[in-house]
Amino acid sequence: MEKKTLKKYDKKQSNGLKEQNEYIPLVRKFEPDDNLVVQQIFYEGLMEMVPDTAFRGLRHHPESLWLYAAMTVISLVITKCWWVIGVLPASVMCLRYFYSRCVIHGYLRRAMNTDMGNIEKFYMKPPGSCFWVAVLEGKVVGTVAAVGQQKESGGAVVLQRISVDQRYRKCGVGVVLGRKVLEFAAHYGYSSVILGTTAYAPAAHRLYQRLGFCCVGVTNGYATPGGRQSLLEQIFYRVRHHHYRIDVQNISNGHQLQ
């Protein structure tokens, strides 16, 4: 008999999710047959980062805004053409989109040549690591991975590769995936869980805060793996890397793991 993939949602465990979410997904370990759909979810999630970085991210970087304004004024003074005021900002936005896409494609190639190209090897075989998928309505709709670091001083688990199919957002998928990593860390005696993100979308940060994470630092001008760090890339691609952390000891007896 086929196993049920849906469980009734307990409102006491909702952590602020909408009451109309009647079901929560089943979270299980990655299986080789999941590979194609997992990679598709990962790819689509990364491609959402292109406009997010190019457009939404611009208002978080006043230094870039000042640079682009200076470029416009200098071009206007040199050319004495008023149409520059309209053309140059549009060109800047196109270049931001182009370089954001280039960097994120480079990051994608790097990931596919390492962990996301061989999930079994990188996450399922090494001790202290794991990769899970969320299943809803019989479909894989989300992913998350945990990588344990040195445990001698308590150690930390890195939460990474969390991504949810866009069609199944706001169904609690991200929450149950995040909880799985917290449970993993608590079970194996790690002291904390950490993660990093360059996302500007408020929903991503709300998810981490709902799980109990606190932002402990921000790296401005983060060098994204896979980027070429050329001069033009540094001008038109600039991101902030937010560092989040949660103390497992503080949540072991808390509502997050109940």
C-alpha cells in the first residue's frame, strides 16, 4: 500500500502559519530517484536570485547608487546630452541583470560540479551530513541539507541547499525542512546551527526568524563562489551575505522542536 505523504497540520505547531494550511509535507531522506527533481528545484530557486539581486538588492547598496549617479552626472557633463539621464540608468539596470545572471550561472556550475552533482557522495555517505526532501501530494517540493562541522568544542551544523518549489510556497514546507535540520543537530549533540544567505526577498529572512535564527552579522560586498571578480562584475554585481545562527541548546526544550 502506498505510504501517505500528507499529515494533518497541528495548529499548536503552526508557528504563525496560515490556518488554511490543512496539511504539512512528509520529510524524508534523499533517494537516488529524487535526483532530477531536486536539481530542478535547486536550479529554479537560483534563477529567482537573478532579478532579486539585480533589482531588489540595489536599494540595499547606497554605495552603488552613488556610483551610478556619479557615472550619470559625469556622462552628462562630457556629452552635454540630456537623453543620457534616461539611457544610462536603463543601461545600468540591464548590466546589473546581465552580471547577476553570469555570477549565479557560475555558482550553479560550481555546485553541479561538486555537491549538487553527486548528492549521495557529498551528503548521504559522510557521517555528520544528510540531505532531505519534502514530499507533498506525492511530489518532491523542497530540499534541505545539513553538514556537520568539528564537534570537539560543541561544533555546528551548516544548514544549506534549502529550496522550495515556487508552486508550494506558503504551505509550511520551508518550516518543516528547517526543523528537520534543527532536530538533526540536537540529536547528534551539536551546539548550534548556522546558515548564510544572499537573498534579499523578505520571505527568506522571515522563514529563518520563524525558526528561531538570529542574524549575527552581514558581509557587504560578498564574493559569490563561481564569480570571476572582474572590475565590471564588481561594479554591477554586489550582494550582502547575511549570517544566521541558532543555539541548539536553547531550542532543545523549546517549541521549535515540539
